Amino acid sequence: MSKRSFIILTSLTIVLVTLPYLFAARSGGDSLVFNGFLLNPIDGNSYLSKMREGWLGHWQFTLLNSSQAPHGSFLFLFYIFLGHASRWLGLPLIITFHAVRVMGAFLLCLTLYRFVDVYLEWHSPRTKTIAFALLCFGSGFGWLAAFFGGFTADFWVAEAYPFLSMYSNPHFPLGLALILDFFIHLRRSTTRGDLAWLVAKGIILAIVMPFGVVVAGLVAGGVQLWELIKRTHPVRWWMLGFLIPGGLFLIYQYAVIQSDPVLAGWNAQNLTYTPPLWDILISLSPALILAVAVIVGLIKSRKIEDYKLLLVWLAAGLILAYLPFQLQRRFLLGLFIPIACLSAVAIDWLVVSGKKLLRVGAIMAVAASMISNLFIMIGGLSAAARHQPELYYSESMQGAFDWMLANRRDDLVVLAAPGTAAIIPGATGWRVVYGHPYETPNSDQRKREVEQIFSGQMSPAVVEQYVGTFGIDIVFVGPRERTLGGDISWTKDFTVAYENPDVTLYRTNLGR
């Protein structure tokens, strides 16, 4: 693959993962504020809440999406560090978030280029270019399922696909780049001088994307076991320099979460199950079909040894993703990468076969792999053009958020409707009764109670008791709270702390 092809494809990738956000930011005009997320805004707001903790000067995570603070612990240090960086540089959190996301996208593209060059070293530059293009833009057949009302993994399991990883957040592309860099080392001689860097990269991976250490260790361990059985390579003891420090940090994180009742309650809800197998097969095809054909051919020709890492990664990802484990979907991390590399071998063979029908089939396979991501981009642009409520909130709400940030004190708690409360921790640093389906302990119950309050299904006397029980300092009444349609006359007993034409903040004096 030529450097020119790398530059062109990488530049196009960076443009595609950047322009939709710039369009959405400008689309709101003077009356609406873009929340900064086109894919999975619920989790996006949780990232900002962690960044806000760093912006406030903290280094320990205290779960702002809960009204009850856990003991401070060194979790989510990557986003907490970005919050500190935002404060140092004087940048809004969302600008830092996307700046690092774009830098991560470039780093991932650069590492994918190196990975393809190493693991397809026996193939032509054309094969490598096809592989790189698939990695930058490809996914699965989910767009076909969408015509029948389906919503498959290639539309939302961002960590499995490089493009979606780059489109979603900073930690996915950075984590994948670190894993790929480690895999590249498996094919090269490693000196003592490299060990310090490997230790540092392992620790950084554990901080940026903790489960990435598990995936890297399992794939590398599978390759090492293969080689020991075949007696083709001695033990790579240097791998422990990358894996052990990261593994120790994972153990620390697990111990901290299990020892704190608030964090343990949050973790019990953190269920990331893998979609059904038929969904995954659709979401990884047509590349998966071609990859399987290549694997069959390699086994028959006895050349599978040269592709063992790609095969181990593919097999381990698909098998482990269905273990009875609450984080099983995390094993899909980067799974499209080995599939795309193997499928590129088949596509190139079809191109050079000399048969027009096969060449057309190869072109169609590449095109079909890119349509789901095109749908995602069009969907995001369309949602931004229509000012979809999940993506925007009013300037009046921003004014209230600014007041809250300026008047923040530790552990102040806000009662707000779910749509508002998702934004409040990241925008203001205040705690909320309900803010996130995973990060708020007993989230289903908390969400139901908040909706009952603002929809008028809870009596004023019970509301007053609720305010005292959860230590609520401020009741936020804005457009989204009024949309729930309840009588909020119970707020007349509270003091108005802030008011603009659309938002009123009531100080309860009951929470403390």
C-alpha cells in the first residue's frame, strides 16, 4: 500500500468522522445548543460527567449520575484527565472531547496502516489498500436488515468497527490503536529498550479502555499457545511487561467497585450482552463470508500459520462473546479488523481472476460493506437538520446550566426529568437523582419515580418526603419537565434560585 493511498484514505476518514458534528453544531442556530453527540448521546453525556469531575480539579471518580456519592476512587482516569486538560487549556469539555476523538482517529488509521503492512506482508499493495479501505469505512449488512425494521449490531456496537469507533468517542480509537501496536510487536523482535514503552502502553491501555487489556491478552495468549503446540516460536516473556501492569490496574478497579456499595450497585446494572448470533453474522457480513472462504483455502493449502493472529482473534471474539458473562459484548472489541484483513485477500483474488462477474462481485462486496456507515452518517445529519430533541436543548437551559456551574458546591443534588438530568452532571458538576440507565444505582426505579413526580402521579406530600430522602437541593423545571404534563404547584413552597423565560430553579431547603 502506497503512502499516497494512506494519506488519501486517512484524510477522507477524518473528514467523514468530523464534518457531521460540525454541521450539527451549526445547525442549532442561536436558539438551540447541540449536545455534541450524534451516536449514543446517553453514554456521551456520561463521558462529559467524568470530564467535569476532572475540570473541577478532582482526580477521583465520584459518580455524578447518583445522588449518593461513593468513596472516591481512581476509575475513568482517561476522561478525568481530559477534564483537567480542558481546564488547563481553557476549552469547553465538548471541544476537548472531539479534538481528542479526531486525534485518536488519526492514530488508529496510522496503526491500522502498520498492522495491515505487517500481517498482510505476503500480499500485493492492492490487497493492503483494499484491507485498509475496508477497515476505514466498512461494516456489515445491517442496512439490508434496516429495510425490514431490523437494528443490527453494525449500527450501534461501535467498538467492533474502526469507523464507528472513530465516529463515537476518543477511547475506542485510542484503545484499539494501542492493542494493534501490541500485536505488531508480536511479529517483530523486541529489545530491552522497548520494554519500558510496552509497560507504559499497557498501563495507558488499562486506563483508556480497561477491557482492551483482556482482549489483547487473550489473543496474544492464543497465538503463543498455537506456537508452543507447533513448536514454532519460544515464549515471548516480554508480553508480560505489557499485560501485567494493565492487569494489575484491572484488579484494582474490580476490587474498588466491589468494595463500594454504590459502585457495586452501578456495576450490577452494567450489562453489555452480545446480540443474537444471527445479528452478529449479518453485522459482520459480507466480509465475514469472504474471510471464512479464505480461512478454508488457507487450511487446505497449509498456509494458515502465517495468519494465526487473525484467525485466533476472529475465533476467540466470536466464541467468547457468548460466554455467560455480563460484559460478553466487550469481546467483540475490534473484531471487524481481522475479518476485513482476511476478506481483502478474497476480494483481491476476485479482482485479478480475469472474470468480469467475479470482479463485479468484488466491487459489490466492498460497496455493500460501506452502506451501513453511510446510513449512520445520513441518519445523524438528518437528525441534526430536524433538530431532534435527543441532540439539542434550548439556550434557556444552557443559561440555567451556566448558573448552576457558577454556583456549584460539592454533592449538591438536582431533581430533573430524565432528558435534562442526563446533561446536568457534565454541564454543571451537580449530582442528579436519575441520570443514566447504568450509572444511576437502581436506575429503573429512580427513573420511574422522577417521571411520576413530573407527570403528577406523586402527591405533593410524597414529593416533599422524596426531596428530603434524597437530599435534593434544587428542582429543575424547564421545557422537558413541563412536557411530562404534571401539576408542579408543589414547587410554590420552595424558593426561586434562578429564573429565565423557560427555566426555573427552585431551592428546596429540605435536602440539607
